[in-house]
Amino acid sequence: MKNIFKNKKITLAAALILAVSTSCKDSWLTPQPLSLFTPENTFIDEAGFKSALAACSANLKEEWYGDGSPIITELLFSEMAVEGTTDKFGPAVDLNVLITPDANLNSADFNRIGWYWERHWLGIRLANTIIDKIPTVASMKDEVKNQLLGKAYFYRSYHYYRLVNQFGDVPTSFKEITSPKLDFQTVKREAILAKIKGDLDFAFKNVPFAGDKGDVNKASIGHLLTKVNLSLGLYDEAIAIADQVINSGTYKLVTGRFGVDASNSTKNVTWDLHRPANKFSSANTEVLFSVTDRFGLTSASTTGTTSMRQAVPFFSNSAILTPDGRSGLVPGQVEFDLSTRFGRGIGRCRATNYSQYGVWDDEKDFRHDTKSGNWMRMEDLVYNNTAIKGVSPFYGKSLQLKDATGKLLISNGDTIRNWFNWPHYKLYVEDQIRIPFQGGNSDWYVYRLAETYLLRAEAHWFKGNNALAIADLNAVRTRANCSPYSENKIIDIGTILDERGRELYYEEPRKTELTRIAYQMAKSGKSYNGKTYSLQNFSTANFFFDRVVEKNNFYNKVKNIRGDSYTISPYHVLWPIPRAAILANSLGQINQNLGYAGSESNKPALDKIME
């Protein structure tokens, strides 16, 4: 099958539409001109609409790319990771102090909450334009129109799903905006979810399973629809849709070796799944939806993933010492080359003890396997500073955290940024742009079938179908070489979140999913560690907060070497609405989330969409 991003005409159109539409600083929903690609020139045939859909994809993809990748902000509002930057004030460490409506909420150095707010509205605006223009083209067949409409519904629903699980109740726009609008009103989360469920139901009926690589298909729509059904507490419908995706015959979990390193007997299927060249391979039958980023194409990002920079420890500096007190590591291509094997990390996305140790329950798990090199420990690196060759007996030997007397071998004492383990198989991306490697261009998963199984497991658990939930967990576990759980094992939502953490690190938007589950726990009456929840006091007592502080060994427990406390509060279950967006909406009412300054002026949110 052809790739929609290889069509130069489509790529150029998409790039121009996106380029002239991304300036959101003055007004977060002010329509921008489409330059030469006006609706009259673009939305005249199927190719034009595909161009616009490609722009939707390009807008969505940047979550996993660039310095301070937005996905890190999702991870650090969870039990999986924290902000590892320790050399300045401002990064999201002390969340109680630094996460406010007036703060800098869109900075690679601090956090990317504002990026999400702006990019979701941009994606909605692009999709709305497509949706409103499709009925105006008389020359297209109804079948084609319905497929295009279904794909545009997917993009719009994707962004609304993320918004309501990042920010809660938000304003809405379900029509193309062609003139300034300053009277938005906050709409209840449930009303938005009900609307996008209807759109996705339509899309699921009209978009086929098979399609161009990188394009929206029935499986990706069904996957998102499953999440929306879960959000609404419609567990039977969630199971039914997930069943259709899993049993479609088009998509299957990859269980055998494949792709570029298939002949390398030291590796395994987990490694294969995450090789850049394998993500769109015809043998990869579990990718439901991905974004494309390939070195040499005009659509390629200029930075690449930077995954090896963001989420690998800051070891290539003078801080790591040998037991005889010498500087142990250098970043260049030397005899023991760490710079291309593991990259030049800065420890921004710092793994917690939970994600390094606590979540792993089977020593055979490929995803935590050090023998194959899938999982890396600092002790698996060697002292490579050529200046100590022939001088220190430790040159070429494995790193040590402490010497024989128990003295810490990190000169600045910073074990947060300089010393932790990481999933090499997930973060390693050969870098065509620079040396030392930081993580080059690579396609990236948005949805995989493995997650569909875990979503169905969740629906079964909420319904009380323990054995069926375990069967779905085991489908993912056994592929990773784990022993299956007994069908009699008693599980809870934490068991499912553990499996999500093992399988989907640096893929899933962890905060989004934790907040979604927090709402479900509050509505369902299900308990966690003996505690039940309510929507009435959602911002002061919720599953999100309890889960994070239980599993994350940083928040509300420790300080970094600067003396900054790691803090988090229950109200962080929802992010603050940027103050500038509220002020710009001078003729209407956009509410602020409880716990943040400005929420005292809130008015009741609308319980239905007025458009």
C-alpha cells in the first residue's frame, strides 16, 4: 500500500495549511487564513481533502518529537516519571508552586501544558473546516464523502478526548469559525464525550479497516471509540467495539521475530516492534495508527524524536567518577563508544522506582531484559574516558554507584538526573542528524493492538469479568515472554495500569489515561486500596492522586539537589486552563479548574452543546 505522506502534492498542501494555521498566541481559536490553499482552492476534490487530513496528522504528530517533547509532560504527571532537570528553577518539579494559570505553560524547559491546549484547538479547527466543507462538494460520491467525514471526525474526537481528560470541562467548537468569536462557554465533559461518541459511531461504520499506511482506518477509530465508551461507563459497548478491532483479521499481535534485526539471535520480538524501520513494515500487524517521521523526506522533523536525549540519564559529563576518584565518562566516539550506543541523555524524563523496579513482576519479561540489551542499567555502562586509560584500573570496567566504603561516586551528588535505568529498546533511535546520538527521525506509534487488549481488559474488570480481563492481560504478557496470570488471580485497576506501564512507556499519554480512569472510578463506585471516590469532590479526593503518590517515590517525599521539593496535589488531576485563553474570551465564560486561581468566578458549565 502506498503511504499518503509520500505524495509530494499532498505533503506540500498539508505543510502550507499547517504552517499558516499554527499561530495561536493572540487568540486560541481565532481562524487563520489558508494562504493560497483557501477553501475554494483546496476543498474541491478527494485529493484536496486528503491534503487537509494530512495537515491534521502533522499537527498531532509533534507530541513525540523535539526538545522537551510534550509526551514528557504527560509522563511526569503520573507514577512513571518525574522532571529530572535539576540545574535551574522552573521545570515542573514543585507542581504546587509552578503549575498555575499564569505560569509559562509552553516551554521545552518547563512544561508543555500550553502546547496541548493550543495544538488541540488547532487540530479541532482544521477538522471542523474539513467537516463543514465536505457536504459542499457535489462531485464526490457519498461513499467517499462519508469516509472523509469519518476520518475528520476521528481527528476532532481525538483532540476532544485528550482535552476532557487533561482539562475536564472545556469550551467547544463543532463548526468552522470564519470570524472572531469571543463568547465561548464551558461545556460539561460528559456532553462532549457523548457528542464525539456519536461522531465516532458514524466513522466506525463508514471507514474501512484497510487503508494507506499512516492514514486513519476503522481500527484506529474503534480504538478511540473504545476509550470514549469507557469514559462514558458504556462497558458493553467498549467490549463490543474492541472485539471487532481485535477479531477483524486485519490486525494481530506480533508474536514472532520480524524486520531489520530478525536474524540477530541476541534480540527478541520486543526489540523488533520498536525498530524505526519496522513500525510500518507489512509484517507489523499490530500498528493501528502511527505518525510518520523519516529522515530525508520534506515532512521529516528537523529534530527527530530526541528520545535518547529526553529520557536517558545525564551520564556523559564529569559527574560520574571512578572508584579512584577520576572523571569516568566522555560523550565522544572513543574506544568504548557510548555516544552512539546509548546517546547523550540529559535526564529530563526521569524514571521513578516504580517504573524501574516495582512494576516488573516476571524476571523473564523481554521488556525488562538486560541480557538482550532491551533494558539498560547504569552498571551496564563502562568507564570510557580515554584520559584515564593506563592510569586507572577502572578504565573499561562497569560503572559503580558507590565505592567499597559506601561513598557515592557522583561528584555533584545528583542521583536524580545522573543515575537511573531505562528501556533502551523503546528509546533507541539511530540518529541521522547528529553525534552524539539524541534520537533521530522515526515513525512513532499512536495506537497499537496491544493497548486495545488492555482497554478491553479494563472494560471487563469494570463489569466484574475477572477471568476475561486476565485473558486479555495475558495476551500482552505472554508475547513479552511473561508467565500468564492464573485465571483465578484477583486483580484490580492497578494490575491493568501496571501492564499498561510495562507495555506503553513513552507511547501512551499516561496522565490522560489516569485522569480518564479517575473519572470512571468516581462514577462506578469501584474501590482502590479500600477507598471509593465521588464526582462531588473530584478535585480534592481522586484515584489519580492516590495512585501517583502511592507509586511515585518523588512527589510529596523528596527534594532535588537544588532544594526544590517534588510536590503534587489532588487538583492536578486536571491541568489549569491558561489564563490568557480565559481573558481573551471577553464576551463569554470559560471556567478555571478547581484548585487554581480564578476558579472562584466559575459559573455552571453547559450540560449540552449549543452548536
